[in-house]
Amino acid sequence: MDRAAARRKPLSLIATFVLSAAAFAQAPAAAPPSAKDEAIPSLRDAAVIVLRHARVIDGTGAPVRENQSLLIEGGKIRVVENDDAVKVPENAQTLDMSGKSVLPGLVMLHEHLMFTEPIGLTHAVDFSFPRLYLAFGVTTMRTAGTDFPQMELNLKRRIDAGSMPGPEIFITSPYFSGEGDPFLGAMIMKTPEEARRAVRFWGGEGFTWFKAYQWIPKDVLAALIDEAHHLGLRVTAHLRSVSCHDAAEMGIDNIEHGCFPSTDKLEDDLNGPRTRDLVSTLVQKGVVLTATPTNGRKPFSDFALEMLDPSARERISSEIARLKSPPPATAGDAIDSSYAHLLNAFAKAGGRLVLGSDAGGGGTVLAGTGDDDAIENMVRMGFPPLQVIRIATLEGARFLGVEGRTGSIAAGKEADLLVVRGNPVEHISDIENVEMVFSNGIAYDPKTLIAKVKGEVGWR
């Protein structure tokens, strides 16, 4: 190669690079991700959707209404009326709901966006859990403590912006705990001032709830509640070091899982003066209890095993075999348990209940399926199906302060809807038969969402 040719070669390479870069710059930019990307294709761009011949369970506790039509437009329910009273617009996509029930999307108050294996290994599940919750009808949720606060904050922002599918999320802080807590994700608080400083920090970041955990000192919990209320924020707790009675006197807003005989030194038969005093105090102070009637010790279902990442499935199977866990309590046992007794006594005294699954919190409970279990077990514990559905929808929305826009089926509210085959008022297990879920008017096929996350739980 002569010298002139050698000089020309770098120039030709530069020209090629410049032309290639210019062509790349002129190429159309990829569309930003959208929650609609995973919606039902035939309904993705529908201006108006009408659900005809539906059985409506509106979430208020009112009797079931048959032969109803719901008109959905612009993400909202515009009309809910008898079939013969609704004129279907010409541009509407009409869906026949014969044999199906339409309920409000579930509003669940003790959920997690992390998955904790029996060996204590905790994973952020920002990809799989939001889709699983949505696939089983959860359209609004509050987390109940986290080891991954920044992930949850960013995830909430993405869902709020409409860039990915998932429930509307109300986020709760990392765990406020104390000496003796074995979990490395917890904040170990020794002084009231530490709690106040942490409240100001996490409140400033955008967290609207704070979670106190089992080892929190009494004076620290009092400071946490006081500082949160000063900022207009709220506190919930899984209690052990502090009694439910004492927490209620401090002004706590919410107690997770309910209260247990050991925490408050209640009578064995739960019919004595200490039990009655606890229930009375909780009701008078307006403390809301979050029931979580799920069994984290039962074996993983075949469905759950399919959802697990293969490496997580292998680790969990090995650890369960090593521990040789005792047989779990059966669902029937819950009906006569002290847990069921206290929840029923609290509700009958006028106490407010909300519901959660504790999915991902350290047992075998999975997002979505755990929420179904919680609903079904409440019925097994003696609560009527219409009351349980109200607890899992409108009562949750009321507690979060969003009942004006979601939590029940009414004209003007957001189209957050759960469509199931059958009638869960007659057979509560029909809550599992999810046909379709609407979140802000976007229609999702649960099979599509589930297929997307198969083999991902315990990984992402």
C-alpha cells in the first residue's frame, strides 16, 4: 500500500462512522415503555368498553345486582345500570359477562415487594410481584415494611407514571426496630431522637407510612408515632416488645396481623376482663387491625413452584427438607383459633378491619394467591362473604383515604375492577377464577401477566 492510500484509509473509516452515526440519529426513537404494553391487545386502544350482563358485587356490602352493564371510558366507570337502561355507543367494545361477577379491584394492606427465603435470603421482586398482584385482582396495595426502600419508591413512581403494570402502591418505610432484631434490613433504634430523625428523612423521601417492628423500645415507638403524626403521616406495627394496649394509648394508627394473647397477657379463654378491655381500648382509640389470615408454613403449591426462579426453588426445597417443618395448621383450625376469636370480637365491637396477605414476608405465601387465601380464610373464620369483600375493597380504600376514587363500583370512580367466573358471594373460592382485571381502565389478561413472570420469583 502506498503512502497516499494509507492516508486515505483512515479518512474513509471516519466518513463511514459519521454517516452511520447520522443514520442512527435519524432512526425513530423506540417508544417508551407503557403499562399498556401488556394489556389485552384487542382492548388496548379501545375508547369505550362496555361490560354487559354482569353480576355486580359493588364492594359496599350491598346485595349482588344481576344483569348489569358497566360503561368504561377514559379510565373511569361512567355508567353502572341495568342492562336495558344502558345504550351502548357505536364505538364501544362490548364484552359479554354472562356467568361472571364484577367486583372492585382488591385493596390490600399488608403486602411486600420482597421475597424472603427460609434461609433468610431476601430478594427485591420488583418485576414479578407487581404483575402477580395485578393478575389476581389487587389494584391498590400498601407495603408493610421493606429491605429495599429506594427500589419501592422508584417502582411506585414508574407505575404512577404509567410506564409499567402493577397496583397503585402506598409505600411504607424500612423497619423501625431495636436491639435483638436478627434481620439486617431493619433499622436498630436506641433513642427517641433516632426515630424522629429517621421519620423526617423517610417522610421527606416520599414514604407515607412507617413500620415499627417486634423489637422496638417503647419510648422509641412513642417518638415514632408522635413525629409521624406531626408530619401528617401514619404508623403501623408488628408488635411484641410493646403491647397492643400500650400502642393504642400512644395513638398508633394500625396494628399488623392483629393482637395475640401473648402480647397483651390475655386470658386463655379470651373471655375475661383483660381481653374485653383490650378490644374496648382498640375500638375507642380508632386503631385499625390488619388481618393476615394466611399460612406461611404450608407447602408451596404447584403454581408457586412454577413461579419460582429455579435456583430459588432448589434452595427452598433443600432448606424445607432440612428443617422438617411440622405439618401446618389446616384452614379449618383457624375457625376456632384465638386469632379468629379476637378478630371477630373486635369487629363485633365496632372495630375496623383491613386485610393483607403478608406475601413474601418469609414463608410460602406468594403475591396474588396469598391475597385469595386471606379472603377465603376470613370466610372460614366466620365472616360473611359480602363483609369480607367489603373489607378487602372499600374498607382498605377508606383507610388509605382514596375511597372517593376507588374501592367500590360506582359511576365516576376509577375503573379498577376484578372479573371472575362464578359468584364469590355464594362460593368464596370463585375469587380465584380471575378472567380479567382492569387497572385505571386498562384491561389485563391474568394469563399474560402470569406467563411473563414464570420462573422469575426469587430473582427479580
